[in-house]
Amino acid sequence: MPRYALLILPAFNRVYAESAVRLTRAELAVFSARALGGEVLDSDETTIGGVPYVTFETERPLSETAVRLLSNLSSVYALFAVEGELLRPLAMRSRDRLSSDLITIQKYAGKTNEHFTKLLLNVTALAGDKGLGDGLSVFDPLCGRGTTLNQALMYGYDAYGIDVDAKDFEAYSGFIKTWLRNKRLKHTAETVPVRRERALAGRRLNVTFGLSKEAVKGGDVQHLAVVNADTLRSREFFKPRSFDILATDAPYGVQHGSKGGAGLSRSPLELLGRAVPVWAELLRPGGAMGIAWNTYGGKSADLAKILTDAGLEVMDYPDFEHWVDQAIVRDVIVARKPATTS
């Protein structure tokens, strides 16, 4: 049987690096089940030349399409075909279309590891009907300083977010405007007040950009919009059935608190219990919702019930739980919205 080896990207975060191989195997299983027709038979951690790899077998040689898809694995650095004692590199082509510093340049306390953000976006997209296809619309309802939004933009998707923290909104607005200028990408960017019944409801950053002037003239553009407001009011700013993917890293509770509309709570479930029904209305039928959360703040079964009660179907995605620090053990839950809804 054909055998392959994935070389894992070095992670700047030592703790995440310790989990990277196991998380890659879990992510690879989702790619196989949701996009490759179960082609990947099994995977393992194998040391080759003193370096850890994720190795796996397939029933038939990987097609060019399959290699292109696997190029998007969140922690993959290189993909090889194993031929005896030799490794033959395969040409990788990920979806990323922008400079990687869009993801890496921002440094601040509490930033989600960018490899994990990509993993969350990948496995959520693969639960939806469109998979990692073209032209998707991504929403992060707790977007902070935009790591998920930036990864969506990297993939060529349109990105939308909302966050109640004014400082995060201002920091991200300043960052993305500066980044677009420095990259000399043709773009428009404006921050406007949003009013409801003459009262200020929030602020909205609207960005449109293309990779070149010719692309913009031809209509090949991406859209980014971020609102500074309470996520529980998302329906006031975005239309129902607007998004293919909803992916978010929920507040960790133990360290930072969770804003659920009545002050801070140690449990993210209090916020999610109120927010998920609102978010579900924004998903298109056949779309998917992925949430990362701190398991110290709530059990998987409790979060699954919140998603199910909102009319979503929870996916069987095991093995994504991993230790972050003494106060945080992070896990992922993904659910899809049925393609036909009443």
C-alpha cells in the first residue's frame, strides 16, 4: 500500500508543539472522512532520521487533488511519499493566497495559536456541504483581534466578525488597515457608526480589497467586516443565513471571564447558551459551526445539548482535547446545520 509522511511545522509555542502530532492525526482523520472518501487507512507517529513525522497509508496513490487538499493541514510543513528508506517530496499547494505575516505579525497576550486557529477553521469547513471550497463566507462571533478572520482571508474567503471589546476592535482596525497599505493591495477601508432608532448601536469596519488593480476591476475582491458590539446582538448587524462557516474560540472563563450579558461568568456555557441560538440563525443550511472552549468551564455533553437544541447536528470529532496551561484544557466541538430546515 502507498505510504506517506507528513513533516510537522515547528511551533513557537512549546506547549502546543507537544500536542501537534496528535492533533494533526485527528485533523487528518477528519480530512479523510469528510473530503477523501476514507482514503487514509490509519496514521501513526514515526521518527525518521531523528525527526517526528505523521505517517499514513492509503489504498491507492494520492491524487493531485488529494495532495492539494492535504496541503492545508494546519501544522503540515512538507508531504512525502515513503519509498523504501527514501522520502520523495510531493508538490504542495495550499489555499493560502496572502503573505503569512497577516497571521503571524500580531503579538499580544491571549492570542490563540495560529496553527490551532487554522485547525479549527479546517475541521469546521469540512463539516459543511461546501468543504474547503471556493467563495465561502466565514463569521467569528467572538473575533477579538481577528486571528480567525485573518486565516479566512488567507484562504480567499470573505470574513466577518463581531466583538464587544472596543480596544480589540480598534487594535484590529488599525492593524488590518496598516497591513493592507504596507502590502500595497488595492483596497477601501472605512469605520462607520451603526445606528438603530437614532441610537448608536455599534461601530463597523468595512474593508474591500483585491490582489491587484486588475483583480479589483474584474470583480475579484474579498470582503471583511467587523462590528464592535455585543455578540448577542449579531442579528442586528448581519442577515440570517449569511455564512457558510461560523468558527470561534470561546472565552476561557477561568482566566478571562465570559461576558454573557450579566457581567462576568467563569463558565463559557452561560454565554454560549444564549448566543448559539442567535448564531445558528446566521448560518446557511448546509453550513457548520465550530467552537473551541475550555473544558474546565463546561462539559462536552452540555455544549452538545446547546448546539442540538439550536437545531444543529453535532459531528463525531474526537481527540482534539489538549492542555494549554494550568487553567485551560481546550477542546473543539463542531456541528452542522441541516441542508433542509423548516
